[in-house]
Amino acid sequence: MRKVNRRHGGAKVKVRSTTRDTLALLGILALGNRQIAEGRTVPAAEALRRIRAKLARRPA
């Protein structure tokens, strides 16, 4: 990931190590794969129905 820092009128680019971000994403991917293998998934339509039902129950 690159960040642009501007100091004293000039732009300086910092390149941040993405190792931590990469490992975090790989962990999320592994978790998803494990949930699929265990059958702990629901179709997208069902997931959206559940979300919409929860939102409808929220106080205004």
C-alpha cells in the first residue's frame, strides 16, 4: 500500500509493508474455506433475508 505524505509543499511516497495485511487476508480465506468444508454456509438470498429482517426489527 502506498501513502502520500505532503510536507513543506512536496509530496513524499511511503511504501508500507503489506505482510500483515496479506496474512490477515489469508486467514480470512482459510476460515471461509473451513466453513464451506463444514457445511456452515447459507445461500446468499437467505443471508440477505436474515439481514433485512434484523434491520426491520431495529428501533427507528
